[in-house]
Amino acid sequence: MAALIETCGLTLHFGGLKAVDGVDFTLNSGEIHALIGPNGAGKTTFVSLLSGRRLPQSGTILMDGTDITALPAHVRVRKGIAYTFQITSIFPRLSVFDNVALAVQARGVGDLAGRTRAALARVGMEGLEKQEAQTLSYGHQRLLELTMGLALQPRVLILDEPTQGLAASEIEGFIRLVEGLVPATTVLLIEHNMEVVMDLATRITVLNFGKVLATGTPAEIRANPAVQEAYLGA
Amino acid sequence: MTGGGVTGGGVKVWVLHLALLAVLFSAQFWLSPYHATNLVRIMVLAVFAMGYNLAFGYTGLLSLGHALLLAAGMYAAGLPAQLWGWSAGPAFIAGVAGGGLMAAAVGLLALRTAGVSFMIVTLMFAQAGFLTLLYFAPITGGDDGFALANASRRIFGFDLSADTPRFLAAFVIFALGLLASLALVRSPFGRSMVAMRENEERSRMLGYNPFMVKLAALACSGLYAGAAGAAYALLFGYAGASFATIQYSILPMLYVLLGGAGTTLGPFLGALVMFALIEAASGLTSAYFFLVGAALVALVLFAPKGILGTIRERWVRWLP
């Protein structure tokens, strides 16, 4: 499989805190790649560097072999890197329709209403389009966030703790949805719920103290003694 | 923008706006000349406020420097008329362009800031503009300003200093401004303006460049302010530095807050009510600004979303 995104020596320190410390990482096209690690391991900071919300102090990020290290976030989004926020970030006072339309129209305004409704139908939210986003249930707000990411038709979808706070039944629906995205969309998933990770991921990277501890298939990661010691606690 | 959001309402929305325009058009036949002239003033100020509303009400840009844009339009129209004898048509176009260009120039610098800093920077620019007008008093007339020659106040053979052409000119500018702002806020671009107001960081992660969206919105706002400034100069035959003072930065904000920020008809309603309020209060006491202030305090306490904002929230959800 071809590398869609590669990082080389990616580094961002906050004073003495080495949030991301020389990370070499490869995201292959069409995979579901999970990023795990203890709290404070640097997972969110690392994907912030990938999405351009933060700029690294050193190191490079390549997409399709092209250096995108210095590109601003909105340009990376247009190149196909979509990011969904760990803390739900929607337009709370706008309707569900307008929320999704904002993502859809970023890719062109032809048949905006039709494409927006299709994006909502894809996740089963078609009945809610007139509702104000802030009045949705928490689960639906998370789903709306995901829908906005999907409506960008990204090549890479970065999901930052998408199942946090969801009910078990909602998590099941989420897993089925993400499974259906690959291989057209490559997924990078930060997740604490190990069942979700083991169920979905084709590869896993473990971060600890800003460094890559291990990369491999779920089975390899489970068997890795260093990972067990640092994280799985077995 | 709540409930119905950017789209929704459809035909009802256009009918409402066209009905208002029909009533305003007919007003020249049933209002006394005194009130008709006041209505001309209100319509021109409402155009200014509509522009302010695009920046503040829809895009969330709280500018304290819109007087600069009004004055830019006023002088870009007034000076060529004064110095080179331009007629009203070209002078008006120059005024609109002047407002838009000034807004773009200020925006390029001021939009590097946000929030309170943006307020301060825009205020500073406006103050600098005012002082520039005073400094070049031999040309601009400074505080006293200058009167436009009647020869420059003609368009298509009509004399804009006469009541009927003046009313019609103001009405046409107002109507075009209102319908354009309605079309704009219901367009995809209008939706991205609102996105800046509601959640700029999320917008960036949807692929929008916030700086460019806000710059474009501010430039649109400047076109309106420029149109209002130019119209004021040409319809009332006067341009002066007093229009560049802080008072004219605050007025459109008050109109918009009173009528309802982020509503298409709010700026006109706000201008109308505020004008009526000042008119009524000045008949009662010389301290009429005190009554206006009291009315504003009441507004903030009981209807912080303004008249139309409150009506939209409680009753008429489809109001744009």
C-alpha cells in the first residue's frame, strides 16, 4: 500500500514538555490506523500538526510525497485532510442543514441542497435538518461533527476520540459507519475505547511521551511487551 | 441566526421585503414634505446600517470605525464633484468604490486582529481618517465641510436637490441595497460569513480561509457605507469632516442593535425608530440623548436581540 501521509522527525515542544518528539509515522492509503497511548502522550498534538492547526518546530510532513509542513490548515483541508474535533465543534446556533451545507459548499455550490441532504441521509440524520444544532442530543451532535467531516469527501479523515461519551448502541452504529468509509477514505483514529480500536484498526501506532513506542497490527501491538507495560497495563 | 438559518422562508421572505419597499415608495405621496425629507435621511442612514450589519450582524466583526468608510464614500463622491465638476452618476460610483476600497485597505491590516483589538484598531483608523480630513482642510473644508454645487447634483437630467428626484434616488439606492443584502445573506457566501461569526476555528477546518471571508465581508460592508456617504453628499449637497467622527461609527451600531443584528430589515427599522425617538424626545427636552440612552438600556435589558431579533426568536422563525 502506498503511503498517503508520512512524517519525519516531527517535533513540537511546549517549553520543557515534549508533546511530540521526533515522530516518524506513515499512514497508508485505505487503512484504518488507530493512534493510542496514555493521556498526555501527544496524540491530539500530533494530529494537530497533521491537520495544520499547529505548526511543528522541526520535521516534515509529506502528503503523496509533497511537502505540506508549512501549509495553513484550510489549504490542507482542501487537499483532503479533514479533522473532527475531540470536543464537539459545530455551529450551535445554525440549523443542522446549514452546518452540513457549510462543509458541502466548501467543495462547490452546484446542487447544494441535494448534496447536503444526501450527506445527511448517509448518516441517518435526514429528519433533523431544520433543527438547531445545539438542541440535538449529544450523540447526534457527535454524529453531526462526523457528517461535516465526511461531507468534505476527504482523502484522510482524522477522528479525535469520536466515541467519547456515546452510548453503547451509538458506538456500534459508529463502527459500522467508519468500516464503510475505507478504502475510499483513509482513517486516522485517536481512540481510548480498546474494543473500538481492536474492532476497527488495521494498524495501530502507540505514542508515549511524544515518541512512537510501537507500530503494528492489532495482534502485534497486543503482544508487544513494551506496550503492555506502558499502556495496556497487563 | 437561529432556527430557519440561512435558507428557509422562501417566497414569504421576498414578499415581505417587496411589500416594505412598496410602502416606502408610496410614502412620498402621503407624507408631508418635511417627513418625506426625513425619510430620505433615514433610508440613506439605513443603507449605511445595512453595511454595518453585514460586518457586525452577520460576520461578527465589531467595527468602531465605520465612520471612516462613510466619509470615504462622501469625499470620494464629493471631491470630484467639487474639484472637477463630476455629475452625480460618476460621483456616486466613485463614492461606492471609495468606501469599498477603504474597507479593504483597513481590513488588510485590522483583520490581523480580532475581538477587542479589532475594535481598537478600527477606531484608530477612523480617528486617523478624521484627523487627515482636518489636516487637509484647504481641500476637504475640514470641520466646516463644503457645499456641493447644484450643477453636480444632477442625474439623467433630474435635479437631486428637488424633493421628488431626491426621494426617488434615495429609494432606489435603499431598495437595491436591501435586496442585494437579502440575496447576499441567503447565498452560500452569506452562510460562510455567518460561519465566521459562529465558529471561526471550525470554519477553518472546513477549508475556509477566515481572513479572506472576513475581508470580503468587510469590503461589501464598505461598499454600502460608501454608497450611503456618497448619497448623503449628493442628495443633501454637503460633505464635511463631522461625518468622520466617532458618532457616525456608533450610530449604525445602535441602529443595528435596536432593529436586530443579523436581520435584513433590522438596520432600516433601527434607523427609523431611533430617528423617531430622537425627534419625539427633542420635542420634550433639550437632554433628549438622555431619553435615547434610557431607551437603549431598556432594549438591552428586555430585548437584547433587538426588535426583529426578538420577533424572530419568539414568533416568526423564517425571518431572514
